Amino acid sequence: MSRVPSLSSPFLLGFDEIERVLDRVTKAADGYPPYNIERLPRDERDPERLRITLAVAGFTRDQLEVSVEESQLVIRGRQQDDKTREYLHRGIAARQFQRTFVLADGIEVLGADLKNGLLSIDLARPEPERVVRTVAIRNHE
């Protein structure tokens, strides 16, 4: 994977935190569970949204946790081994996972839904506010 160029340009003021976030994201590149991210268009009752869908077959609602921690969406799954079962072959392991997505400022998590082994999480993409402000120039003579 190629490294993102440094964000230390004098024209990029206040972006030093972004470089740390990019480092954190590239280190969390575990492939389980697989996921999709899609853009859902605006309709008459909902704004434009993003939907993250994770393949979590075998997990129940009680074994999944979705939380927002310090501008990160964190999805955790915890399964316990069933000690009462005797397996002749075990190809499906009980496992745990944690998948993290860094959220931009203002992104809201609208909700989560578990259906047919897919966990879908909807996020609202905020409409950027167009703000123009004139800065007064003082005259020091």
C-alpha cells in the first residue's frame, strides 16, 4: 500500500490530525467481516445517506454492538463457543471482531438494522453550510 504524502504543506493549516487518522486507518486493515459502503440518494423524506453493510452471518443481535467513540464508528461482534455441542467437523469458528470507521465532523449515525446475516448502519452526510465572512482590516498608523 502506498503512503499518503505528508500534509505538512504551508497551505494546509490545521490538518495535522488527518495524517494521524490516516495512519490509524491503514493499520486497521483486517479483512473480517467483509463490508460494503454505498451512497443512498436523497429522497422526499431522507437526506443523502451512506450505508455500511457488514456480513455477520451467525451473529445474533445480542452478540453485536455498534457505538460511536471519539468520532469513530466501532462495530464489535462477540460469539462464545457452545460447549454442549460435539463437532465431527468444525469449519465455522466462533470468533470476535472489531471493525472501525473514522467519521468526518458532523456525520450522524442514524441507526442499525440486522437482517438475513447483514448488519446495515445508516449515516447522514451533513449539508455543508456556506458561510462567507468579511474580516475587518485595521489600520495602525
